[in-house]
Amino acid sequence: MLPTMFGHEFGDQVYRYATLVDQNHNEFEVLVEERNGKIYLTKGWDVLRDFYNISLGAWVTVVFVGLGKFSMNIKIGLASLFVILCLCP
């Protein structure tokens, strides 16, 4: 789910599909759904799983860059996930 503030500020720039772009300029499409005033990026994540060969888990960070595109950074594996979770208060 994207933050409510994001929807108010940029909702008109997000279309039916959002494009996630990684550091190597690979592009992945995910379905955008709106429910109860909230925006969700839903179907399409399985393509990321297959492309990056993710078997157990990953941490995905997205930054909106405009026109339905998000820059994406992906950390694969639980080791990096545990480090991030342990740093949270």
C-alpha cells in the first residue's frame, strides 16, 4: 500500500499499471488498484521473483519518479532484511 498522502499528491500520475525500474534499467509492470481511497501495487510481483530468482524473501524500496514510473531498489535474502528490521525501534 502506498501512503495516503502519496495518493493525494500524485494519484493523478499513477495509471492502471505502474512501471518499476531497477538500477540496470530493467522494467517491470505491476497492477495498480485503488480500494477505499488507498492505492495498492498488486499483481505482477511474481515476475520480480522469477527474474531475480528470489526463493525466500526480499526487501523492495520504491521511489516515485513521475509518469507512472518508480525507481526500485531490491535487497535479496533474509540477511539484509534482518539488518533492516533490527535497526527499527
